Amino acid sequence: MQDKLKEAFQKIRQDIDFICSELLDLKSAISELKNNIHIQNSAQIPQQQTDNRHKTIVSTMNYQLEPLKSPNLAISTGNRGVSTDRQHNRQTDNNPLISHGNPFLNNQKHTEKVQKTDEKTDKITNFQKVSEILNSLDEIKKEVRFKFKKLTVQEMQVFSALYDLEEKGFIVDYALLSQRLSLTESSIRDYILRIIKKGIPIEKQRENNKRIILSVSPELRKIASLETIYQLRAI
């Protein structure tokens, strides 16, 4: 049972790292998309301004040449009745570089549309993965709560003392816990054995074939502080 819990803790740690990586990728993709939109908008504004200036110049030049035409009103006015701006608009419409039917522009728009669709699909997939990981984390917390609710009050005190002393940088053994809780070393050994049998990940390491060092599993520390464990136990 303890090995299964360790594997579960290791898996949730990997999932958390994956979430962080995916969120960074999403942030980078959104930033890049904003930059592309800003660049496209900046490129369109000067082009429109240039076209307007060009129209003004052409219209002015035609009005200056107007008096050179024949003043004979009895003869047909010919092209004089045709709007200069309209002629310019026709030339602009026929320009292959800005025509709506230009294959290159159509292909470019299609490519951009496909890229945006792919980005939306990737974001949806990433959010689904994040949701699955969070659900997995909830399951782990439920398992932790179930195991710690099985501890008696005295067993929980022993575990809390071990967690707190190790958190403060102490190397914890039976003697230190005995002093902290005013219990015999034999009683501490018995409580530690019961806690381990109930599935709580406490590690033992023998030092110099004599002294046994006790520690709370690092995987458990990563997903639950002592305060969180008490909160889960109280639910």
C-alpha cells in the first residue's frame, strides 16, 4: 500500500510539472498571436493613408487640366462628365496586388484561418489535460484524507511532531520524538509502526547500523502541508 501511494505522489508531481509547462506554452502562444495582430494592423494603416493621398493628387491634376478642353458647348462633352475619382477607383480595383480575387492573398488568408483554428484546438486540448490532472489531484487528496482519518489522536500527534521537527531542519530519531512528546522510545517505535501500517508514508533509514532516522515521504510533503493534512482529516 505504501508503494502505491508513493507511485501516486510521483505521478501527481509529474502532472503538476506538466501543467506548468503547458501554461507557459499557452502564455507564449497568446503573446505571439497578439504581436502578429499588432503588426498586421500597423501595416494596413500606412497603406490606406497612401491611397488617400494618391487620390487627392490625381483629382487636383485633372482639375488643373480641365480648362484646356474645348469650350465649345455645342459639341459633346465626351469624357468631361466622367468622375476623375471613379476612373482612379477602377484602376485601383484592377490592380492585381490588392484585388480581392488575387490567388496569393486568398491563399494567405486561408493559411491564417487554418493556423487560428489549429491554435484554438490546441488550447482546448491543453485545458482538457489540465482538467484531467486537477481531477487526479482531487483523487489523491481524497486518498490522503481517508488514510489520515484512520489515525488515532495519539498517532496523529506523533506524526505531527515528526513532520514539524523535520520541517525545522532537525534530524529526527526515536530519542528526539521521545523527548518532544514525553513518551518512551518503545512507545514511539510502536506508534510509528502503527502509522506505517495504516498507509502513511514514513521512511526509515539506519545510520551506522544503530541509529534509525525517521522522515516523512518527500512526495507527501509536496502535495500537502501539515495544516492541509489537518484540514483534510477534519472533513
